[in-house]
Amino acid sequence: MTKLVELDEAECSELLHSHHTGRVAFVSEDRPMILPVNYVIHRDQIVFRTAPGRKLAEIPMRHVAFEVDGATADGSWSVVAQGFAREMTDALGEAADAIRALPIPVEAPGERDYWIAIAISELTGRRIEREP
């Protein structure tokens, strides 16, 4: 038997901080698109690097969703962050400089010279627990 448990914001934040691969969801040509990225959390922002292409062309200056999930022996969980994305590659100021200094490991081949930050406005999550 299983039960569905809503996660509080603190647990959602802890799970989001404890992972470095997630999926960014956005609308591309009137269709939903979900792509994996490596990320870090900086203050209340999800930050990832990318190359020229769909993510760089269609994510900045839009509302997006970001999801991480996992499984344990006791069940599975999912956290969804929603927020507004901005490109930080050429942004000015100390906050932008701090974002570009973040060590973000990238698994995909090729250069990832563009920085995108998603300011988290809503954070929700849930866990499916297996009962013994």
C-alpha cells in the first residue's frame, strides 16, 4: 500500500539543493519541451549553463518550471520549482558576477558559455511512500 505526502517548502528546498541534475520545462513553438540540465542553487535561484540553441533562445525572459526527482527503498519523490528565467551571461553587477563564478559541472559535451538563472517563485513537492 502507498500514500501520497505533500512536502513542505523546507524539505523541497533540501531536496533541490541535494541534487545537480534536473529538467527545465518551457513552451517551444506552442508545445511543451522538457530538457535536462546540470544546475546549482544560488540564493533563491536555479542556475545552469547552456550553449546556443533552443534553451538559450526560448527560456530567458519567460516563466518556466524546473523538476528534480528521485527514488528510495521507501518510495519516490518529486520537487517542482516555478519561476522567471533570465540570461545572466552579459548582465552587470555583483549578483551577476557571483552567478557566473559558480562552479557548475556540465555532463553534456561541448562548451556551455551562457548562464541562465531561474528566480524561484513557487516550490512544491510530494512523496509517494510505501507502507510496510
